[in-house]
Amino acid sequence: MATTQIETVSTGADKAKLAAASVLVVAALAGFYLLGAQGPLVQWVVLILGLAVAVAVFFTSETGKELAAFGRDAWREVKKVVWPSRKESIQITAYVFGFVLVMALFLWLTDKTLEWFFYDLILGWKK
């Protein structure tokens, strides 16, 4: 399915919503720290409610709506993925471990061969 790219122009109201969401986040954080004398329950309630309202305001803006649409599209694509069965996963994991073991052995043998060649044959440094 071909999708066309649409550019939206931010309106003043949209910018105001984003600014309001930012101010609400700052206010929630400030409220959390300024209400320390009221106890942790009040602090956390103010923080969570402030952030929830900020998120709600953000998702009413055009940017928030685009983010929500992107999330829905991404979730739809994840649903299309054909996940491997348990047997296939175990087989592929065994192949990877086997390959790593073979490569480790190869690199160790290469290292020891080069060590023998350079230090023992060329330089004559016997260990």
C-alpha cells in the first residue's frame, strides 16, 4: 500500500498545545519537589496527574496525533511478523553457538600459529 507524505503546517493553536504540555510537565516536576513537606503521597499524586494531563494535551496536538498514528501503524506491522517456533529458535541458537565455537577455535589456532612463526622461527625467542 503506497502512502503519500503529507506535510502539515503547525498552527498557532497547535503550538500553544505543545507549549501548554511542556509547561504542564515543568509544573508537575516543580510541584513534586515543592510539595516535599506534604508527604510522598501528595508529591506522587501531583506528579502523576500533571504528567497525565500533559500527555493528554500533547495527544490533542497534530504532533501527538501523528505519533499515535505512527504507533498504530507500527503495531499493525508487528502483528504481521511471522515469529519462529520454539524448535526453530533452538536450532538457530545452536547454530550460532556452534559457529562462535568454531570461530574461537580458528582464531586461537591462528594466534598460536602466528606466535610460533614470529617468536620462535623468525625472532628465535624460545619460551
